[in-house]
Amino acid sequence: MDEQPLIPDVPTEPKRSQLLTILCILTFAGSGMNAFSSLFIAAFYDAFQLIAQEISEKLNLPGMEILLNATPVFFLITGLLYVGSLTGAVIMWRQRKAGFHVYTIAQILLLIAPMYFLNMPGPSVIELIFSGLFIILYSTQLKQMHH
């Protein structure tokens, strides 16, 4: 007599690649911390300005004048874009291609935001390299993702 299994065969998701796992974890950390800090600064902008001004006077760090000239709207928008980047990584963690598109759009807008809000001539080379590298590496994982 053939016995029926107690649990029917349920299709399972293919295993996530090690590279995709590492990329998503790095994005969770980086975009998560940047989203938190940007949204925190937007919420407590006046206190941030006082602290940043004091740090700028004492340490004379390069780039501080840019932060001092940024508005709360800049921090709010970048915070939301980092949330978008994080959301894209969560969707890719679930092996869905839509996450790649959400992530890529958020990263491109994060590169453009300082040019619009801070009148910067363009993104920094480091930002271009990191964003470009992650987008390229994520794109190599698209074949294992679902629609």
C-alpha cells in the first residue's frame, strides 16, 4: 500500500546566491544607517546645525560647509531615497527583479540630489564608484531573480 506524505510537495524558492546575500546585507547596513541619520537630522535640524557649526569651528573638516548649507528638505529627501534603496534590497533579498529597479532608481536619485539641493557640480568619484559597483554587481544576480 502506497503511503501518502503528510506534507505535499511545495515548490521552494531557489537558494539565494552568496554574492546576492552579501550585497543585500551591505545595503541593509549602509542604506539603513544613512536613512536613519538623514531622517534624524531632518527631524532635529536646528540641533544638528548647532553641533555641526561647533564641530566645523573646532576641527575645520573638509566638506562641513556643504552640510551646514543643506536644508532640512535635503536631509528628508535623501533619507527617503535611502529608504527606497533599502526597500529595493529587501525585495532583491526575496529574489524579485523589481527590487533591482527600485534600488537603481534610488541610487541614481541619490547621486543627483546634492547637485539639485546643494548646487554641487556633480557626484563625488567615490559615490559614483560605490553606486556603480553595487548596481553592476546586483545586475549580475538578475538571472536568478523572479519577476
